[in-house]
Amino acid sequence: MRSRYSAFVLERGDYLQATWHASKQPSQIRFDPGVKWLGLEVRDFKVIDDHHAEVEFVARQRDTSGRAVRLHERSRFVREDGRWYYVDGDWK
């Protein structure tokens, strides 16, 4: 989760694509110009089994109008061939 947050901060679409599960991977990733990321708080991490886990996080950003935004999600990950991949998540 932390590495994916860093990829958003650094606008590394290639890394995000590589860590997104193929079944849910978007065809392209666009970044909003002028967004300033302010921090990440991992609130919970839950191992479901050897191949599934969930992470609850809050990421903060300031949008182009200067408004503070909190993104709160419980994300689902799957492990394949020893690597974790983001599948999807539920916004809170």
C-alpha cells in the first residue's frame, strides 16, 4: 500500500499498472495536475489467508482549488507468484 501511495505521489503510472491485478487493471492511469499529496495513514491490515489481504487507509491531498480531500478506502489485495497485487476497494 505504501509503495502504491508513493507511486501516486511521484506519478509513476508504470508502477501502478505493474501492481494492479490483471483482472481489474485500467487501460490507462491519469493524474490530476496540481494535486499535492499530504500523507498516508494505514489504519488496518487484515490477512484473510495466504493469498488474500485487506488494507484500510486514509490518503490526504490538496486539490487544484486548494481544498483538502481525504480518500478513505478498504483495499483488497491478492498474492500470485509471491507478489501482492491491488484488486479493488470500497470507499468509506
